Amino acid sequence: MIGIVLHAQWYEPLRDTPADRSAAERAIVFFNAWVLDPIMYGNYPNEMQEILGPLLPTFSSEEKEKLMNNRLDFIGVNQYTTLYAQDCLYSRCNCVPSQVDAFVNPTGERDGHPIGEPTAMKGIYVVPYGMERMVTYLKERYNNTPMFITENGYPDASYDNAPVEDLLNDTKRIEYLSSYLASLTTAMRNGADVRGYFIWSLLDNFEWTSGFSLRFGIHYVHYNTSNRIPKLSAKWYKEFLEGGNMVKQI
Ligand SMILES: *[C@@H]1O[C@H](CO)[C@@H](O)[C@H](O)[C@H]1NC(C)=O
Ligand SMILES: *[C@@H]1O[C@H](CO)[C@@H](O)[C@H](O)[C@H]1NC(C)=O
């Protein structure tokens, strides 16, 4: 099977207005359909064409045919979080480069309230319903192509000589994983063809630009010795896989 993995971030409108509702649509399209539409349909999404017009590359009919006849076997979904989308089509956009063209200001807060519980990583909030909505969106837009949740997980803050007992007692990670799995289950019960699920991550790791200051593992790693200790979440996940405990309902 050949597929591609998306950094599948979900967006909700900042306000319940037509402008912010379309901003959320555009944000999702510019983040996800940007990559998948050309592969699946040989075309960039309408929302992108309306804004970017002739700046977008076009596909010859031969290329289109090739793409349509050799669609992906699966879509990989890295789903961690959801942000609000604020329309900035007619105002000033102060957003990250990938969202400039979409005329969207992404934000994690509305009136000072975060969209979900903040985590140790900037921009990652706990928003379990985003998993169901993201997977359902992909199911509907891409004719229920098989999906794998290739990443989903929770970061803890860490520093040199952080107390190991606290890192091992990762109740917030269990809360995160169980609520996201419950949300995924709802999407699957409603027909989403999800074939697999991977936690990020089995082990604490070097986390890109955050280095060793974040720990995503369900196993603690002592970086000086490489010793590994299962966290509470590893025990919880093992029991879950053995069918020993139900996923928490949300
Ligand atoms: C790891 O080694 C460094 C350098 O020797 C030391 O400063 C640090 O305290 C050690 N960390 C732990 C968790 O033992
Ligand atoms: C683990 O954390 C929970 C919630 O913060 C706390 O109630 C519990 O006492 C902690 N357990 C241990 C062994 O530290």
C-alpha cells in the first residue's frame, strides 16, 4: 500500500459568522486539501484557485489521468489539535506563512479562553472532537479512502533532572489518549475506514526544535543511560489493547 501522511490540523470558526465559517473551511483546505486534492483529483481545491488563480500549477490531462488512475491506497493522518480560524480577507492578517494565502488568522484562544486545555507545546491544545471531525472530513472528501492515524500524542514539559516520578505519573497523557480514541471510535462507528492507530510516541525522543524539552513517550527515557521505564500511560495502553478497559466516553 502506498500513501502519504498529512499534518492534519483541524480548524473551527473563531466566531459563528459566515466570514469565520468560510475562514475555517479555507484553513482546512489550505492545510490538507492542498496536498490531497491534486493527488486524488488532479486539481487544486476551488478555494485555492479562487485566491491564487494562475499562480497555481496546472496538470495536463495526461497527468490528471495518471493521478486519477493511481490514487493513494491510504491517507496517513497526524492529528494532535484544533485551532480557531479568524477571517482576515478584509483586515490585516498576522498569520504564519502557510496561512497567509488563505487569509486566515489561526488562534488558540477566544476572548482569553483556550479552545482546549493547553499542553506543554505551544499551539497544541487538548481538543478531542477535532479527531472525529478531521477523520470525517477526509472520509467525505476522499470517498472513504482507508486511513491510518499515523500520529496522535501528548507532550509533557521536561528539563534536566526533572523529577522522574512526575513524568512517570502521566495521567494527563492517559486522559488525552483515551478521549481522542473515543472521538476516533465515534468516526469509525459512523463508517470512517480507519485501519490503524499509532501513538506518538513509544519512547521519549528528540523533538525537532524543542529538543529534549518535551517528552511525548509512553516510555520514559533516561537520556544519559538510555534506560527506559514504562509510564502509567504505557500500562494503560497495554490494558486498553487487551480489551481490559473501555475508552472513556466524551
Ligand atoms: C546527564 O549528564 C549531564 C552531564 O554529565 C548531567 O549534567 C545531568 O545532570 C545528567 N542528567 C541526569 C538526569 O542524570
Ligand atoms: C499521580 O497524579 C495524580 C493526578 O495528578 C495524583 O492524584 C496522584 O496522587 C499521583 N500519583 C503518584 C503516585 O504520584
